[in-house]
Amino acid sequence: MALLEIKQLHKRFGGLHAVTDVSFPVEAGQIKAVIGPNGAGKTTLFNMISGTFPATSGSVFFQGKELQGKKPYQVAALGMARTYQNIKMFSGMTALENVMVGCHVQSSAGFMASMFRMPWTWKEELAIRDRSMELLTLLEIEEHADTDASSLAFGQQRAVELARALAMDPTLLLLDEPAAGLNIYETAEVGRLITKIRDLGITVLLVEHDMSLVMDISDEIVVLCFGEKIAEGLPAAIQKDPEVIKIYLGED
Amino acid sequence: MKKLLLILPLLACVIAIQVVCSSTDTLYYLTQMTMSAYYSLLIIGLCVLMGYAGQISLGHAGFFAIGGYISAGLTTHSLIPFKDNALVQFLDSSGLLLAGQTLYGEELLVVSPGLACAVAIIAAAVIAVFIGIPVLKLKGHYLAMATLGFGIIIYRVVLAVEYFGEADGISEVPAFPLFAGLSVSGSFGDRVSNYYIAWGILLLGLILLLNLIDSRVGRGLRGIHGSEEAADAMGVHTARFKLQTFVLSAVFAAVAGVFLTHYNGGIGPSEAGVMKSVRYVAIVAVGGMANLWGALLMGVVLNFLSLRGVFGSYDDAVFGLILIVIMLFAPNGILSISFRHRLMQLFGKGKQKRDGEA
Amino acid sequence: MFDVGRSSFIFLTKMTSELFVQYLLAGITYGSIYAIVAIGFNIIYNTTGIINFAQGEFVMFGGMIAITLLQFMPLPLAIILAVILTMIIGAGIEICFIRWLKAPSVLRLVIITIGISILSREVAVHVWGESIRSLPYFVGNEITSISILGARISPQVLWVVAASGLMFICLGIFFKTTSVGREMRACASNRKAATLCGINTENMVTLSFVLSAGMGALAGCMMSPITYSQYDMGTGLAIKGFTVAILGGLGSSGGAVAAGLLLGVIEAFSVSVVPLAFQDAIAIAILLIILFIRPQGLFGSKEASALKEF
Ligand SMILES: Nc1ncnc2c1ncn2[C@@H]1O[C@H](COP(=O)(O)OP(=O)(O)OP(=O)(O)O)[C@@H](O)[C@H]1O
Ligand SMILES: [Mg+2]
């Protein structure tokens, strides 16, 4: 079975069918992209996978486990991390602290242990700090470690968000438009980074509007339109798919 | 750890105040400083709930009253009529009851302050759990109204129940002996020692909360405040964290209630009033919501002034005004950076982007 | 106060039909007032998304101002002037404290309106003192009564019910037929779109405060002869009005009326089973229960409330 298996997922908002009967697998070790015009239901799909809200019907299997009914924190504990289309920084916390929150599932100090600073939490705390610093260094924003995250530049916030997700040591990483709002150099950088992440053994499911980036780095592509899956396949095949061309040409 | 070192100057201030008061024969100030310390204990607990976990509570005077009233009730109401009850006998034989005499020489048997204190705090914690589970699912206005409703119910209960003395409250609450001859009481001789007891408890509470905030749990909480959705997706069990914080702050309030009641020798229904809850919220807001030091400072200063009667009959009005002015002009507290920016803005130093709060 | 059924045995043993009607009418009277307060909440909520914690203070101001004015002028004039003055206060509050805030958080607004409520109360206590006052009965006095279905009630009850009903109808007509009313509704359903259509949404918000202050003030005058007026009556009324607004589905006026009457009647009948001291607790208990199990209200739909930003 694939790492992530999406089966007939369906989401209705009142009368609006945001996602209709979408099914596809995500194999371990690949970069899979979901593309589609605005309002196609990509973010909605992510929200259902990560448990932000329940699907109207259908199911999601992650590592063979059914995710239906699981809360986001439970899904996170299973090894799934995500970023957001419109960045959700923890404002009022430094970049480093933001990433340290990402280490939450990997650590265990509870209320009492934290309040009384139990000796065993010291080591854990140090480990969290080191790992977070490492990730900031990986994303080349270590000099901003002690800056309030919400006052960072847009691209840097994206990097912090990514570091935060990586801190969870995920098996699967969901990226919602990681290159949105970035210039071409930064976008290319993000592309290299995502490939690097995949090479570290993390499976990536990606939503992105930047076609050249998607065609460059993805192993497989799913195309959504008005909530329905209209195509799935290798980048080369998708590029030639008449229906996909119609949507994208018809739109622009 | 670095942050904890700030405790030392504070401790120095506390000692300095005592020394000055003792040497200038103004010990009466210590009485109000002691009471302020207990109120501030409640306030720093509420600060963690509001500023860090992002949950408003307009019912914290209720938890204070639960602590104070239960402890007062248990240590003043005689158990003589229930002498034959198995539980009473068991408690008596375990040394958890105190025998004594009333002013009129009647025999008296009451619960010892230690046990009463424990019962009061546990009761507050249990009630906080039961209230918190449903209430903390609510947000915004709903949460505010629900906690306000809880506060009013507690107020009604203490006003209506005979055991709690109805409109008169409970008086003649005995001293609470701690250890090594220290005891929480309002007698003149114990003034200095009680000042240190109160401040010792407050500083201990402060250290615990500072530890909490700068830890895995604290980061999770602040994450909830920053973006609940993202914190949830990072694996933070937001519902449980909120509940635990709620209970923690309720326990702080109850501890404050117990100690202040023994210190004052009584408690009245006004301690459970809505205005008290609002006042605590106001003080946390002035201190800057997510700023324990600010909350502590404002808690001590404003309560001290209020207890000294500086505001006269405008006491409540002052806190109402503070609430509005702070929320209008400095929603992050008067110690915050953005407030300083806005002050600069006033003097025409360019436009600062208003930072949105959650 | 309604002097009905202090003794609990009557209810438990034999509930005579007169007594039943008496309870019912008492319930309807209080219920109409709660409904008016709730509609006041709704008007402001609809245009701004704010729950105005100072709603009860409008009611208090209405009653208190009318009582003061009565010394200088006849009753009808005093009431009209009191309503107008309270409307001005409402406008002043919105202009001073709400209008110029840009995208304030819910928490901030909650705290601001709580602050306004406290300040209003403090102003009232310093102007009028802590004493309990009341307007005279509009017709007759305390002991005048008329008989309905065998129950003897004060004519003031009819005044309250009639005035509430009239207010509800006028409000409906205002929102449905006048252009200002329609603009307010547009603002309520989509503020951004309304702004784009050239509606001055800021003025609409002020207007909503004015309307809701006026309604509160009128309710305050109507109820004053039977429930009295006091500087601190606001909080209790606000909680009850909010309970009713939630019960009826936040934002729905029809729901508020139904829920208001329901709460009024429940309270009236509970007099016979619950000690008087816990009267207020009933509304709060209902509020808490509703918030926990059906925050969208008895009559609201779940989908609709899920879309609201809470
Ligand atoms: N919480 C919600 N409530 C109601 N409707 C929603 C909600 N979230 C999304 N929608 C609607 O569902 C549809 C799909 O939205 P979604 O955000 O998933 O699109 P998307 O593919 O991510 O678009 P974009 O490329 O603009 O990010 C849209 O029509 C949107 O308006
Ligand atoms: Mg999207």
C-alpha cells in the first residue's frame, strides 16, 4: 500500500462541492504535486488530509491507518507535517521558538515537569534547541533565530515555516504553495530545497501554481478542477494532456 | 534560566520595602502589600491563561471565592453536631480536626486549616475541570459570556447559601499555622512574617509560571495563541493544554483565596463579584496580556493603590477606565513595544504598521 | 415585582387556572423585555460582529433618565426624551470607542465593551446613587388591576407587551422597506461588498448602536414601573438578553422573540420550584447548557453558525 492513500474524498460547504470524489495514492519517497486553478479545492484537500476539518465522505489512509475522525494533533503525531498557503507564524515568538514548537511531538515534558524544571527535561530542552538551530542553519536563516518571527520578511517566514514542519521529523510533508509570493531566485531555491528534503527520505505532497517549478521537481502530478480530479500522471504526460491544456489556456 | 535571575532584584525590592517600612514605623503599608501579593498570585495565573493560552476568563473571582469560602467554612463551622459520623470520627482520630471553644465557651470542633486548604484547592481544581471541558470549546464572545455566567452563579451561591454566611460572608476565620512557627494570620505581631509568607508564595508561583512559559508546554501554549490551527498541526494537543492552563490558573486563584481569607480572618461575597473578575482582567490587560512581569507589577501596584483607598469611591470606575484606555491605545499593555511605537507615531515619526493580534 | 406564587406548594399540589394565567403573563412580560434586549444585541452583532456587553446599560440609562426628566415634564415627553438621549449616548459610545479601531480582535472588543459597561454603571451610581427608583405606572397605580381569564394583572403588563410588539413590528418594517434599513442589512450580510457598493458602513455601525440604544431605553422605561430601575441592573439584563439571543440563534430577531418569551415563561414558572435567590441562575444555567450543546441556538442551523467567525 502507498504511504498515503486518498479514497473518494468529498467535501461540501453548504451547497458548494469543494472537493468531489478525489482518489489518488502518494508513494513513499516521491514528490507528488497537486495543481489546479484557483478555488479548485487543493487547500481543502490538504485540510481534510491533515484533519483540520473532517471530510463529508471518503477516507484517507496514512501508513495503512485510517485518518477519518482523527484530530490534527493526532495526525501530526503519526508523522505528517504541513505548511500553509497563507503563512501561519506563531506571532510573538522568535523564529527559533517557532521551530522549537515543531519539535513538540518528538518530546514529552508535560505540565508538571515543565513547571518544576525536572532535571530530565534539561537534556530534552537542549536537544530541541540544537535541532531547531540546525534546521534554521539548513534553511540559511540562522542569523534571524532570535527575531520575532512575524516581523521577518515574507520569504524568511516561509523558510521558518518549513523548518518548523521539518522539526517534526515527518514521514510525509504537505506543502501548500511554498513558492507563492517569492521571486524566481527564491522559487528556484525552494525547488532545490524540496528535492533535498525528498532525498532525506521525506515524502512530499505539494500544491503549487508555479508550473515550471512543479514540472521540474515532481515525480507525479494530480490535476484538480472544480473539486474533481481530471488528470494524474507523470509531468511529461500532464503537459500534453488536452484537458489540462484546455483549463490552463482557457484560463489565462 | 537567565530570565529567572530577574527574580533577585525583585527579591531585593521586597526586602527593601520591609526594611523601610519597619524603620519608618509605617508597617501598615505591609498589610496592603501582603494583600496585594495574594491578589497578584491570582493575576499571574490569569495572565498565563489569557496572555499565553489566549483564553479570557471573566469568572476568576469565582475560583478565588471557592478557595476562600470553602476554607473559611470548614475552619469555622463546628462539626459537633456530626460527632457520631464515621468520617468525622476518622478525621478526628487522624488529627485533621481541631477542638476548641467558642467565645461563649461552647465546645467547638472544626477542620484543621491544612486539610481545609487542601479541600478548597482540590475543589477549585475539580470545578475548573468540569467547567473547563465544555467552556473552553467556546471562543471569543461565547467564552467571555460563559465564564461571566460561571462567576455570577458562584456569586449567587455564596449570597444565597446559609453555610457561606449569605450577605455577611464568613468571619472569625482562624489563623493558618504553616511550619516553624509561621502562621497566616492578620494579628499585628505577624505582620512582617506574613508579608514574607505572601511574597514567598507569590515569587514561588512566579518562578513556576516562568518555568512553564519557557518550556515545551509553554511554547505550545504560546503557539495556540499565535495560531491555534498551526499549533494543532504541530501536534500540540490544544484542548488539553487549554484545560490544564485553566485548571492551573484556577488553582492559583484558589490558593490566593485561601491564604487571603486566613490572613483577613474572613471573606465576604464581594470577593466573588463580577467587578472583581473584571478588575483582574483589567490588570492583566494593563500588564500586557502575555507579560508575567507586567501582570505582577501592575497587580501589586494597582491593588495596593486600590486597597489604600486612593481611588476613593471611584475604585470600580478607575478599573473600567483603565480597561478601556488600555484596550483602545495599547492593546499589548503599556510596557509593550508596539505601544512605544504608537507613542512615537503620535509625535510624527512615520507610520508603523499596526500589528494584528489574534 | 410580580407577587406571584412565592409558596411552592401551590404549584406542586394544585395549579389553578388563574394562577397559571398569572404566571404565564408574568413570563410574557419579562420575556418581551428580554427579547427587546436580545434584539438590541442582534442589531449590533449583525452590522459589526460585536457582542455589546454594555447592552444592559442602555436599558438602565433609559429608565433612569426618564425618572429624572419626569420632575420637569409629563411622562410621555420624559420617556421620549430619555430614549433620544440614550440614543445619543449610544452614538457617542460607538464614535468614541469603536469607530476608529481598525480590525480589532474579538478579545479586544469584548474587553472594551465590558469597560464601557462598567463606566456607564459608575456614571450612573455617581449621578443617581444606589437607591432603587421607578417610573410611575402609566395608568393607575400599583393596585390597579384588570382581569384577564380570571387572573388579576397590572395594566402595565399590557403596556410592556404592546410596546415590545410594536417595536418589533416597526423594526421589521424599517429593515424591510426603508432604504437605510436595506443598507444596514446589506452591511450585515457582507460588509466588504456593502462598502464597495458605496454604502457608508461606518455610519451604518453607528446607526446600529443608536437603534439598539433606543430600543433598550424604551424597554427600560416600560419595565421601570414593575421591575424598578437601579444603576446596576444592566449586567443581569445583559446576561439574560444574551442568553435569549443565543437561544434564538445569534442575529435572528424572530428567534429572539420566541426565545425571550420562552425564557420569561420558564423563569416565571420556576418561581414556584426554585428559591428566589437562584432566579438569575436559571437563565445562566440555560445559557451555559445552550452554549455547550447547541451554540447555534434552538432555531439556528449548524452550517450557518459554523461560518460565523468565532
Ligand atoms: N471553510 C470554508 N467554508 C466555505 N467554503 C470554503 C471554505 N474553504 C474553502 N471554501 C471554498 O471551497 C473552494 C475550494 O477552495 P480551496 O481553498 O480549497 O481552493 P484552492 O484550490 O486551494 O485555491 P487557491 O489556488 O486559490 O488556493 C472555494 O470555492 C472556496 O471558496
Ligand atoms: Mg489554496
